[in-house]
Amino acid sequence: AVVSTQSTGTNSAEEEFSEGLLSVVKPAIENVDTQVQSLRTTQAKLKDCIDNLSGDLNNIADMQKDLPNLEHYVKKLMSIKRRVTTVNNVLTNVQDRVQMLQSRVSKEQTRKRTLLTAG
């Protein structure tokens, strides 16, 4: 009877620890996921704006040969666009990892509940 009580106590302590850890980690993961998604949306909008501006500058440069050379500015915008794209790719990877972590936490929580229910 003593061994059974200790085993149940250990499972209960593990469950409490698991639930406590999950209650701390899950909101943080969800918060990061939301912020990454928001940042990705903003990055996509910025990329579109840069594309539009770059196209407009090219059109102006083609129409107005008397204007100062805008090619330098177009090149700068293209460089910024590449950096934005790189950051967006990194954010996509981070979001994928956060979602994978969130999935693992949920699976582990389900596994623990199943073990406790069966035991």
C-alpha cells in the first residue's frame, strides 16, 4: 500500500509540475507566435511598398532623363528589399519552430493525461 501511495504521489507531483510548466510556457509560446505572425505581415507589406517605390522610381528615371540619376537609390532599395526578405525568412523559420514546440508541448500534455488516466 505504501508503494502505491508513493507512486501516485509521484505521478501527481509530475502532473502538477507538467501543468505548471505548461501554464507558464504555453502563453509565452502563443505570445511569440502572435508577434511573429504580426511581424511577418508587416514585413510583407513593407516588401510590397519597396517593390512599388522601386518600380515608380524606375518609371520616373525612364521618363525624366533630366532628373538626377536615381539608379543609386533604386539599388539601395533593392538591397533593403533583400534584407527584408532575409528577415522574413528567418521569422518564418522561427514561427515554424514555435509551432513545432507548441505541438510537442500539447502532445506531451496529452500523453501525461493519458498515462495518469490509465494509471
